[in-house]
Amino acid sequence: MVIHTKMGVYMKNIYYVLIMLSFAGCSIDNYDMPNATLSGKVLDNVTNEMVQNGGVNSGTIIQIFEGNSKQPILSTSYPDGHFINATLFNGMYRVWAVGPFRMTQDTINVTVSGNTQLDIKVLPNVRLKANIVSFQNGTATINVQYEKVHSNETLVRIGVVASTYNNPNVTTFAGGKIVEQNVASEGLTSGTRTMTITGLVQGKKYYFRALARSNAAGNLYNYSETFTNQGK
């Protein structure tokens, strides 16, 4: 009986210790969740249009620095140029964008409170517009209008990418194809180029984007807005 009594006391003490640890754990984990959102657009400072990019795997990165921190919170931009980060606390932040462009100002200081909007003005490396001329027998003919923006850069690649999924880029174009031309030796500044993509399936809907890059650091591509062979 004595042995059982001591064992009962021993087990009871363990039980109380576990309860204390449980309450302590709840106290430690009881912190505020992020309650603020920073969202906005990366805009061409001249045309005021959103600067298209490659998206999650090859697009614009928004660097968000809290206070005096040197370690950024990283947010990717959507292919059309808008971004959103809903994991912030209210407070002072510094914002910098990295992509196929040059920012028109130094690091942006912003006070984030609740839902805060911020537009980032840049000058893209290449401006692009494109439209489909024809789609016959599985061949797409596309006009690409290009403009190299920075005089000290060289336009090195122009192309078109097609996919059966929206917003294709140079690395992601499932069900489609990509055509690129090396134009580094041509000294191009602006103009129009007609390009064709063959081997597509007649009657199937494809998403197209023109693409181009300069010799700027990072080898990042600029893109046109997405368009299709079947209208919107």
C-alpha cells in the first residue's frame, strides 16, 4: 500500500507539472498576428501602365524592409504587375523593387496601417505591345512593337511565347511554344517585328505574350500584356 501511495503522489506531481508547462506554452505562443496589408502596382513612369513581368518564377520582387532592418521581407509580383503582402504589422517600412526596369526614385518610405496602397514608378528596360495578325493551320503570326528605353543598354532578345495557360513566360509555357531571336548585333532601338509560331493546334485557345530583354544585369525579360487567338 505504501508503494502505491508514493507512486500516486509521484504521478500526481507529474500531472501538475504538465499542466504548468501547458499554460506556459500558451503564454509564450500568445502573440499578435499580422494585421496589415501592403498592395499596389509597378507602373511605367511615362505611360502609367502596369509593367508586365514573368510572375512567380521569373518576375518582379518587392523588397519590404521593416524599420531599420537590413533583411527584406520578399513579395513576388503577379504577371500583370500588381503585388500584395498581407503578412505585415502596422508600422514604418522601406520598399524597393527589383525587376526588368529601373526605379525612378530611391527606396520608398511608407507607413503601413491597415490596408495600404503603394504604386511604384519605374522605367522598364523594354516597352512592348503585340497583337495577333492571323492564326491559320496551327501557325500564329504576331506583330511585336518594341522600344528600348535606356540608351546605354543593348536590346539582345525579342520573341513570342504561347501556352494553353494564361500569362506564359520564358520558362513556363505548357502546351505551347516559344520563339526568340538574338538581335544583339542589330543595334535596335524601336520598331515592329513580325514573328511566327508554328506547330500549334488549330481551334485550340492559346495565350500569347511578346517578350524581350536588354543586356541589363539579371537578364530579366519584359513582356507585353497577354492576348489570345480567340479574343478575350
